[in-house]
Amino acid sequence: MDIKSIVLRQVKMDLLHPFTTSVGTEYDKDFILVEVLSKSGLSGWGESVSIVEPIYNEETVQTNWHIMSDFLIPMLMKASIQHPDDVSDLFRPIRRNFNAKAALECAIWDLYAKENSLTLAKALGGVKQQIEVGVSVGIKNSVDELLRQVEGYVNEGYKRIKVKIKPEWDLEIVKAIRREFPQVPLMADANCAYTIEDIPHLQQLDEFGLTMIEQPLDSDDIIDHAKLQKELQTPICLDESIHTVEDARKAIELGSCKIINLKIGRVGGLTETKKIHDLCESRGIPVWCGGMLEAGIGRAHNIAITSLANFTLPGDTAPSSHYWKKDIITPEVKMKDGYIEFPKGDGIGYEPNMKLIDELTVVSRTFS
């Protein structure tokens, strides 16, 4: 794999609807697109999932640009890359900065698949032809507004509903959804909004038959999650706590969770995602693919990784039209009857819409 140049583009897109969680509300999305061009004439694409504020993790769009420009890209340009797995090893001396690493590594994976005339799913070892689609519902102004939105998603055919919760926006809304939709697969995502002192409160969620409660406690806390899981019938799913295969191993051995949410950006790329997937499969821990309001490039990578066998629960892989008036890929990601079919083209299988990308680009830089 002979890299000719790398292009970074900072892009800004407006969300169709505001998206509110326990940590804030997003109205638009600034992110970085990565294009890696090889001397073969092909290019691979990646997308950083960081946002402008360090509220999901410590990374931001600005820090990603800095880390990629000043450290990771110079390392890549000097290295001999035979396989995308080499990138993970190459970046190991740089601490954390998982989102920045993932954006570049995903572009290399896309390029590798194209150079070998493979779909990205096939290059990763995927075994599926389609994936089930879930949807995430943010915090609303009222229970009635929430129920109307959930009803719409159920009618559209989504296979799972995830609702964002926080103290004083939890039991009432879960109870209301269960009353109206008793059979729908339902989970609650807390985004670290609770403490170990909330055990009696969280135990009340057990009566609603939730698939899981996601990351109820602090992002760096697998000890108290283990204590909490012993007190709950509802499975705990860890998200923010898991960055590496070692994090996953420790959480599983401690009994901190029964499910793990895998986000490519959060764990530093597709190679580490595969490692965590394989560990969880060997330990009987199901995984699913979480979302970070990705545009089309990032969404395509999520679809590809979900082709692996142990992604047994619907992910946050809603179609393009759920988030954007117009996505930056062609064709856009579409859902039919709650499923997304895998694209047939090489690499991610979707073509970047360069005209729209150029219109949305705030700043770009080429490294050669």
C-alpha cells in the first residue's frame, strides 16, 4: 500500500432535528473527513466522530486536527503499510486520541479493500448480507412528544428503540413507552448520568423488560458497574468505559456488564473493534454498533463492521434521511422493513459526493 497523499477536510452539516442527551444538545455537526490517496490512483475515506466540545470524551474536532496533522499523518507517511492492522501498531506510542486514530485507520481499511477488490465487510471477515436497524431517541420537551416520535419509528419498522434517560427523565418515560408499545425491543441510554447511590432508583427499571441499560455510571468506572450489575436484573451495556480489548476483558471478568456497545471511533479503529468483537464472542457477550451522529462515510464503516457474526443486536445505524437533508455519499444509506442491505461496491461501497463535500468544507489541508 503506497500512500501518495492524505487530505483532511473539516466539514459542517446541519442536523435535521436537534438531538438531546444527558450531556447536551446538538443542532449541527462539525467533523473531519480523511481521504488517503495511493499511487495506484485509488482513495480510501474515513470520518472522525469527534464534536467541537469535549463532552462525550476528551477529544474535539480541533484536537483531532492537531493530532492527525502533527503526529499521526507524519508517522503514516514514513511507514510501510502492508495491511490495515499495521496502522494500529504504528499508532500505539500515541496515547489515547482514539477518534483521531480511527479516522485515519478507517481510511486505510477502505483503501486496502478497494486495492484488493473487496467490500469492506468482506475484508473485515463479515458474514452477513443485511443488518437490523435500531434508532436512538433523544430527550424531548414532553412525554407526549416522545411517544409521538417513538410511534413514528415503530411504524417505520425499526427493530429496536433506544431512549436517552437522565434523573427525572427516566421511569416516567420508560413506563409510558412500555404502556403504549409493550412488545417493542426497548433500551435506555444514560450517558453516565447516575451514581452508585442510585441503585434503588435504577432497580425500578427492571419491571419494564428492557434489553439493556447503557452506561449508567461514570465513563471510567467498571468497579461500581460490577456492583450495580449484581443488583439489577436488566443487563448493563458498557459504552464510554470501553476503549481497548483489555478494557473489555477486565469489564467482563469483573462482571461489570452483560453487553458491550462497540463504536469504531471510541476504540481507535476497525482493528481494535474486531479484537473486542472476537473477545466478546469467545466469552458469550453480545455486541452492537453504537452511533455518533455520523455522516455517510462514518455510517458506511459502521455498516461494514456490523457484518461480523457477534453483532447480534440492532445498532444505531439509522438511514441517512434520519439525520440529514442530504448526505455526503451516493447512494445514501437506506432502510427497508427495518434492515439495511450491504452495498456491493469495493471498499465502503458508497461514493463520496464531492460536489456537496466541497460546498460543506470549512477548511482543508493536503499532506504529501
